[in-house]
Amino acid sequence: MDNIERERVFLLKELPKDLLEFKHIDIKIGDVTSSNDINVLKIRQKGDKYEIIKKEYISEQEKKEYVVPLNEEEFGLLFPVTKRRHSKKRFFYRLDKYVCEIDIYLEEMEGYARAEVEFDNIDELKAFNPPSWFGEEITAINHEIHENLGEITCDTMEKRYKERGISFRKIYLPKA
């Protein structure tokens, strides 16, 4: 299966007050190689779904994504051989007609949060007006800024943003 992702990615100033009312899943991702290439092969667990993902760069805002489903046993065999791993909690937050995916990173990346919004076409992508709780847009640097994700900490990420003059605020998952 393949499709085109059209998305914009943002840091967050804060989390929406009603975030915990929305569906969420736990995600684990492992990079198969140590390359930081945008097209790197990944293994992913999203809730109770397991898959291999390969992305193909089209433009800063568009990527073609190939997804091959796995079963739990296959994932269990492949995940330990990945070179870098990270985990996050993803909330599916409704923004008008769009679903905003809010990722709150865990473990060494705790304190890092971002949001991405996917669009059906480029016109919608360009016309999107982000809510006030979104921070700076990072779509253009999203891949570059996440270099070595799974080997770095939230403090490293904060430093990377500050070096680029981008305002970074640590965001933590609210207590239920």
C-alpha cells in the first residue's frame, strides 16, 4: 500500500486543555539502519498494529509512504535489530475537518512535543490557519532537526532549536 502524505509540522506552545478526551495510541519506532536519510526503512508499532515503513521524498511537504503490515511475531523478531529507537504517545485531536496528530515523546525525549496536520491537497495545506496553541512551523526542517532520533535527548533537541533561533518550550503529558 502506498499514499502521498501532505503535511505541516509544528512545535507546540502548550497542549490543548481537552487533550486527554481524545483517542491516543502508543507508538514505538525503530530505524533499520543508522542512516539519517529521509528514505530510511523503519519498523513501527502503532497500538496493536505492526508495520514496515519506507518513505520517499517528493518535497518538503509531500512524501510517498509505503506501508507493509507485519504480525506481532514478525515485529518482535525485527525490532531488536533496529539501530535507533524512540517511543511516543500520539493523540488524534480534531481541528475542524482535520485530525491533528499530537506526538508527546517519552523516555529520553520526554518534554518534546509536536503536532502534524495532514491534508488532502496542496491548496488545503497552504490555506491552513494553525490554532494559537501551535508554536513555530518546522515542516521545512522536520527531518533535519530529528537527526539521530532515538539516540538523543530532549535537551539535545532544545539546543538544536535554539541554535536555529526557534522558540522551544518543554511540554509534558498532563496527569489524568
